[in-house]
Amino acid sequence: MQRRLRCFFVCRATKSSFFLIRSKLHQNKIVYLSAKNYWKCKIISPSFIYMEEYLTTGSLVSVAELMGRKFRVPAYQRGYRWTKKEVTDLLEDLWEFHQSEPKKQQFYCLQPIVIQMNGEFYDVLDGQQRLTTLYLLLSYLDDRRREDGYSAPLFEISYASRPESQQFLAAGGFREASDGRNIDFAYMSSAYQTIKEWFEPADPTDNSHQGAKGKLIPRLLDESGIGANVRFVYYEVGADEHPIQVFLRLNKGKIPLTDGELVKALLLQTDKYAALNEKDGVRVADEVKSRLDLIAAEWHKIETRLHESEFWGFLGVKLPGASHIDLLLRALAKSLLDTPTAVWDNRRNSRPAFTVLHNYIEQCLAEGNGKESESKARLRLEIVEQLWERVVMLFEILEVWWNDYEIYHQIGYLLHFVPSEKREERIFTWLQCFEKEGIVKFKQRLLGEISDYIKDPASLVYEDVAGNKGDHPAIRKLLLLHNVHRTMQSPEKMRFPFHLFCKEEWELEHIYPQHPVIPEKREERKEWLKNVSENVEKGIIAFPEELKSTIKELLNQTESNEEKGALDEHFQSIYWGNSLRD
């Protein structure tokens, strides 16, 4: 017998064989759940998680049972990435569950959370996104829930490789808008703002969720048997199971893991060193863990740096997914191949770096065939650390490029005119050249490439006599070079903002207007003169001394001081730059 239950992922346990369930949060995909084994499910959608048969000893736990626990997100997992849509869908599902006036034994069930005990912590192998969202929701409701008598301490979430994210959560940093420099912070702040706006709509006439705070708190925090509540499908992995293998299996059919996330899991597999643990005991286990934790911490530091808009913007690379460290991993992988073209065919392989590095590690281990398990484990750790040292070195080269004033502007300028699909390859080439040639020859190389870009200005034509466009690409290159050069000449040593420039599609009409509009009103002209004066003072624009004096006079004059015609003449001489010279 089948019974249809509207809009809730898993909502009631009865003696029926199956439920047919729909959910906004999960895009109205149809789900069949066995009432006897409700944690084992078949999903009628290839984009949805398929809970495999090894998840056969799960249970249902209420949110109330999770309060006070200490959860930890392992180093190999991606950060928090739920968007406004996922957060809103969850809130709407919870609200619809409440509106259905469920009976005491009924419940709304969130997707599975898979954990493994690790000392005092519950390591979260799957379910980080919904667990973090629940943390943000309960944080928003914190004052009200305590007023209503739900005083249990909120559960904690820590991160094996991102201690600052734990501090950010614990300190409530998500309550303020993020500056975007840390991608985890940005997503958490955005999710919290979405929650706040859902409960506190900007439109005062919007009563669609009236009284939602007081109504949803019991649903979220009532213990099972006391009232209709929210529960997790809860599965605990045994201590003898390899957590990363479980993690990878659980992610089949979900949002595909990026190349970088797979490489991270490959490098940080602690279970590969079991032979060391068995022979040498806790001391070696702690040493291995410390060395892998160091890699995880450095990984996060590099990823955070690469997500800074100015730093990433001067490179101008577009990668699939949100992981920017993929650029370095792909460069490393290519350096290990003699002929990288086959494995780099996106139609055949969507994760080339992982494929190359995995095969490289296995090949190195195979060459050590015949060694004891302990020796192989030590060899693997040595290989992993050597590979990671290469990644760090490649990152340090990018830092050198960023910190060197000339190289920053040269690379930013050159990459702007490289087609986006070829920029990554150009950066790979430069990384190799920098390592082989050193900084002096590398600068000479860049200057040579810039020279190849530029034509003789006297030979350039904006448009011919018939009005046809002329050498516009060459003119663009020349004008951008001029702007970059002028920026470099500024006394303040300002940086040209490539990260902002690339966001705009500049037309030559903006730079050399054919039909410019001269400001007519006195206040508009005065404002224009003020802007010019400020830019002159900053060294951005060069004016001869006589024009500087004219600008000051015009700013202090009124029409009563001088005839309007004379004022117009002075203004137009400045506006058109008749006396302007560099």
C-alpha cells in the first residue's frame, strides 16, 4: 500500500509499507521510503543522493537530542555553501509542516546526517550543510527559544582545518555582512541574512509567516513524544570504517566534488597509514595526524588568499566550481605529465588533477613493490608531503608576482587580452619560465610580450573616411597600457584595479566619444572641475601649471565676477584639453 504525504521529506512513521513524498527543499523529487527501514531510500532522480545499502543501521533523532553535542567537520570536506534558495526552501518546508497542524507523533525529517565518533567529537561525514544551516537558524531564534523555556545549550561546530570558521560561528560573526574575503564567512552571513529576512520581511504588510518564531521553535526543539517535531535520519559510521571512503560514496549523485576537493581527500587520507598506527601506537598516529593537519591548515590559508578579489582578479582565471586552489593543483598535475593533452580533455575527464595525482601516487607506491606495509605507509606520506611542497612553492610564485609592483601590472595587463579559456595555460607557462629563468629574465620576457602587443600609435586608425571601424583591438591595448602606466607613475604607487576593470565592458566610445555632451549647468561644471582638480592633486591626471591656476579661478568665480561667455571659453579649453599636455 502506498500513501501520498504532501510536501514533507519524511513526515510520519506508520505501519504502511511505503510513502510517496514530495519536498520543496528537494525540488519536488519523488522519494520512496520504507517505513521499516526509513533510512534506506531510493531516489527517482540521478541528481539526488542514493543512500546505499550499507546505511542499514540508522535511526531517527530529534534536533533536541543534538543540543550540546560537539560536531567537527573533517579537513577534506568543502566549506559551507548553501545559497538563499536552499535556506528559503528549508524554511518554507518547516512552515508548511507547521501549517498542516501535525499530530504529536508526526515529524518533519531532514536528510541524513552521517557521523563517526572521534574522541569527544562527532565527525560529520555527511550533512554539514543542513547542520550548519540549522545552527544559524537556532542562533537567530536564540533569545526567543530561551524565553519559551528551551534553555539547552546549542550544539557546537568546529572545523579540522578552519579554526577561524569555528570562531566566526561561536562569536556570531555571521550576524554582520561579510566583506567577502573569506568565502565560508560570506556564505554563512548570507544564509543568516536570508533567515532574518524570512522572519522579518521588509514589506510591513507581508503576513505570510506571522508569528513564525513562536510557532517553529516547538517544532524544532520539542523532544520526540512531546510534540510534532523535526528529526534527522541519523547514521553513525563504525570506528573501523574509513571515513573518506564513506564520504566519497555518500557524495555520489550529489553536487559533483571539484577536482580540488577530490585531491584534498586523496592527500589527507589518514586511513592509509594504519600500518604505522598498528605497529608504533599512538605516538606515530599523532605525528601523522599533525603532519596532515598542517597540510589541511595550509590548504585553507592558500584557498582563502586566492579568494581575495584583488589577488585573484589580476589573474583573471575562471575555473569550474568555487575552489581556486584548483589552478595550482592543475599546474602541479601538468608538470608531472609528458603529454597532458589526453587526460586534459574535458569531454573525457572532468577531474584531471585528481586523476593524474592519484595515478602518480599509485605508480610511486608500485615502484616500491615488495616493501612491508609500514614502509609503504611511510613512502606514501613522503610522496604526499613532496607533492604538497610543490603546491606551496607554486603559490609562493603567485605571491611574488602580486608583491612585485612591475610584475603585477605586466601580468594583469597581458592576461586581460588573453582569451579566458587560454589564461590558465598561459599562467602554467609563466610559472615554468619563472622557475627556470628567475625574476630578472622573467620581467624581460613579460616586457617583450607587451612590446609584441603594441603597434605604432601613428599608424592606428579609429575609423576610416567611410565611418568603418579601424584598429579597435590595437587601440584598446594601447589605451589600457597608457592607463596602467599612468597608475604606476602615481606618487602613491597605486595598483591598477584589474579585478574591477575586468567586470566592465569598456567601449572606445567611452574613452574617445564622437558626440560628447558638455556639462551645461553651472553646478555640473563646478562638480566636473572639482573631480579634475582632485585627480590632478593625486597625480592621476597631468595638467600644465597655467591650466591648474585656471581651474582654481573658475571654482572661485561666479557669473557676476566675469561674463558668462568668457567663463564658457575657459571651461571649454579645459574640457577639450586644448592646452593639455603630458
